[in-house]
Amino acid sequence: MAHALYGHDGPCKNIHGHSYCLEVTVIGTAVQKQNHPLNGMVLDFSELKRLVTKSVIDPMDHALMLNNNSPHKKLAEKNKLTGKII
């Protein structure tokens, strides 16, 4: 994902990119039913993966993230420099 730090006085004010590591914490009450397929789980991993992919990965992967007030954002949207601007 690429971004720029609007208003920053260093090199990060320019559009640049990073790789990120996402950590997800699940909080809830674990299922406590003997012989239930989710016994001891708060959420099945496949459902967690689906939710994280839909809510975080798909919108942000290969995207350009810019502050709404940034001149970079206005320019990128006007000139369609990238397909995904968030």
C-alpha cells in the first residue's frame, strides 16, 4: 500500500509505499458445547479470514491511502493516477 503523510516536513510527505503486517484480535465468548464443531472457539478461522479479507485486505491491498485534505488526493482523483484511492 502506498501513502503520503500530508503536512509532514520530511521525506514521508511524498507518496511512497510499505508492506504491512496485520494483527487481528478476536474477543468474545467461546462456544462451550461438547461435541459442537466450534467448541472452545470464538469464531471459526474461515469466517475470520472471510471478514478480514472483505473489510481490510480487499479495500487496502494495492491501494493509495491519502488524507482527504491532501493535494495528492485531489490530484490523484482528478488525473486517475491509480485505480484504488482510499
